Amino acid sequence: MQESAEILAVLDRFADALREKDLDALAKCYLDDVRVYDLGSQLEGYDNLRSLWEMCFPYFANPIEIERKEMRLHATSEMAVVSFLSRVSGMETDHPA
């Protein structure tokens, strides 16, 4: 259970960093060799993920909020796997996407 609590704490720190648009705090939520699957694409490495957030932040009004549903979490002392559906809100209506 301690491992699950640690993972949930990282997810909360991520949400706080996102809300504040704090790229340095976001970096602390990832390993340098992170691999992210999002919106049908794959990013590898924190530098690529950081570049994506830098491009996206100007299109978000404050506050940015994240909602998670259908979370599945399995954690041991050696590895953790978490999946969930998420919704990020706060995007301006003139976003090019």
C-alpha cells in the first residue's frame, strides 16, 4: 500500500505543477527517459515532453485542471503500473488543435 500512496502523491504533484504551469516541478514527476503515450502519439525523453508542454501552455487559461477517471494502479517495491482516463480543462477556445 505504501507504494500505491507514493504513486498517487506523484500524480498529485503533477496536477499541482500543471495547474501552476511549472515546468521544473513537472520535470520532477518524470524520469529523464520517460515514454508517454498521449493523443495517439508517443514521446520519448523528458526534453521532448517539456517541449510539448512549452508549446501548449500559452493556450491554457488559468487554472489548468486535471480530472482522472477509471484509475487502475498496481504497485510493488520494484515497479508500478497506472492507467486512467484524464481530462485536462482550461484550454482557450482559440487553440489550434
